[in-house]
Amino acid sequence: MTTSTEVPAMRERLLDVDGKKIFVAEAGEGAPVLLLHGGGPGASGVSNYSRNITELAKEFRVVVPDLPGYGRSGKGVDLADPFGALASGIRGVLDQLNLEKAHFVGNSYGGACALRLALDTPQRVDRMVLMGPGGIGTTRALPTPGLNSLLNYYTGDGPSRPKLEKFIRDYLVFNAARIPDSIIDARYQDSIAPEVVAAPPLRRPTSLRALWKMDFTRDKRLDRLAVPTLVLWGAEDKVNRPSGGRMLAGRMPDCDLYEVANTGHWVQWERAELFNRLCADFLAGRR
């Protein structure tokens, strides 16, 4: 297994999903796997999985969308039900690609999207890998410092490179020295695109009803969601609490949990070799 950040040449297209544009990049052949990125400022699909696409594409058809509101996809997300809107958009991607079902890999915000999609339409999900997914116990405790940093990026004095660097180095990863300045520079530039600043894709819920919709621990369907699931959670995650992994493993009927030592919120980047191996084996049924 390699951890190269050299992404292979990818097939790119802009899909029309219910009148909104969703950008997708593809590599490889085989069983389809959708990689859903996190919700941090300036995030996008290919950049989020830059250390994973090459390896996974050796065995799978890897489909990497920019989630609605991010990257080259259309901007704006329904704040009354953000996870539901994301799931609907990605389900539309399946339809546009003529995929009846697929594997899903979701990091943070993307993990919440994958989980909501599986709860709403389990027949569309083959296997699922979740890394520190959002929406786990969000109404049962105060937000973590990392999540507050993320949600405050566009508020107050507005977005800035120092704010983004603090979020990435202090909260996103365990070993800040491993993050090159080039990643922060690129994400900062993407985060200040005028259309993104006008409609930030990740914001605090606008109502108590919206907040409750974003907490999967209150969804009784979780107890009977039989989709085979692997949860990977950094033991030092400062954005979403690692206790969420144990909750998922305890409630979902077919859920394995791997808690990764000395790792923060970005398991697929910090521990790419381990992630690539575990992910490929699980999705291929080599469990």
C-alpha cells in the first residue's frame, strides 16, 4: 500500500442533479465506491482523498464528488435539513451515473451524508466506511473546541488564513508538523471564493428542529440499519468525539470499530497506509 499524494489522471464531469450542478471525478474500474469529503473551509473531494485515490483505484471504480456547496459543485445547502439535502444530492449522483447501489466512504460531514443516505435508502448502499462522522450526539453535549473553530470560520471578522491554519493544525490533525503550508494555502484560497463566502456550506443550525435532525443518536432507524459498516475514528479527534464510534458500534447491527491511536480527525490523511488497507479489505469483503 502506498500513501502517494500523486492523484492519477481522473475522468471529470459536471452532473445536473435536480437543477443543481455536482462535480465528480472518477478513477479506476470495478465495484463503485463514492468518497465523500469533510466540511472544513476550502474542502473538496479530490484534495480530501489525495493520499487514497491512487491505491483504491487499483481495485475499485472510485467516484469523488464535491459535495453541494463545495469545490466545483453548485453552492447553497438547505439549512433546515443539511444532512438530508446532502444525501439527496449524492443519491442524485448515483442516479445520474446509473448506479443502483455503491459503497460509500465518508469523512466527517461526508460521513454524516453517507449515514443519512443509508438510513433513508439502505438499498442504495452496499458497504460503508465512516471516519469521525458528524451528527453523533450533537444535541447531547456542547460542541467541541474543534467544531466551534470550524463553525466560526465565516463569522466574526470573517475568514482568514490564520483562522484556517489554527483549525487545521490545532484541531484537524494530531501531528501539525506534517501538514505542509501548501495545503493550507490552497484551502484558504478556495474558502474565500465570493460565492462560498456569500453562502457558507457549513453553518450552525438555524432552528432546534434542524439541530435535532442532525443528531443520528435520536434516529431510531439506526438500531436496525443492517448495512455492513466500518467506523474509523482517531483517538485524538478534537472535532468529533471518539466516543461516537463506540456508540455506533453498540447500536448498529453490523458495525466494526477501529480506533486509531495518535490520530486526529483526518484519519485518511494522517494514517493513509492503514486507512487504504483497512478500507480496501472491508469494501472487498476481506473482513
